[in-house]
Amino acid sequence: MFYSIKNIKVNNEIVAKVFKYRKKKFKGIKFFTPNTDNLQVGLMSHPKGHIIQPHFHKNTKKIIKHMSELLILYSGKLQVFFYNKKNKKIKSIILNKKDMILLIKGSHGFKTLKKTEMLEIKQGPFLGDKDKIRLKNFG
């Protein structure tokens, strides 16, 4: 399993990274995002018996300016829309089974094109509608 990566830009800013599934052999560790991103996405492929040294992550205070979320499609087909600051739809991309998308910033929306099951991973704590503004008059 491997992924090709495509950056989605709105107004010359990267707002998302799309990871399209590729049936390709891979060994080791490959991170698709830089260490400076709010959420890192990486792929690991190790042989039987490989040991990952036990460890823990230090508690450190960090300032997060943009809430990132990662969607992983288990099945189906999903269309993802991207909007500019005027709530105008300016781009879209279609995700299929095993594809992933890291939403970094900006406005986005979705339409399921087939029955879809996906996993969402985002930063917490999440305060519901206090952390989200729903677009009105989007086109």
C-alpha cells in the first residue's frame, strides 16, 4: 500500500492534502506531511517481528491556529468541495476507497456519491458548534 500526494490550494495557500491510494509495495516509514503541520500523516510498513521501541510522548504546550482533520475512506465515494472566503465553491476532488484527505484550513463540504464509510480524526477537545461556523449562501 502506498499513496500519491496532491496539495489543494485556495488563494495560493495549501488548505488540504489528498492521499490517493496506490497498490504499490513499500517498506519503512514515510511521512507525507512536514513536522511543522498541526497533524502529521505517515505510513508504516514493517516485516513480521519488527520491533518499534517502546516510547511515550512528552506533554508540551502547543498553540494550534487551525483545526486539522483527517478523513480515511473505508468504502464508497466522496466528493470534497473547497470554498474561498466569499463562500464560493472553487474546487472539488473525488475520493475513493482507501483514499485519505487531510483538511488543514479553510472552508470545505462533502457529498457522498456512493454509500460511504469513513473514519474522521481531528484535534480535540472539540466544542461542537462553538468550534465550527456553518456556511450559509454557499455556491
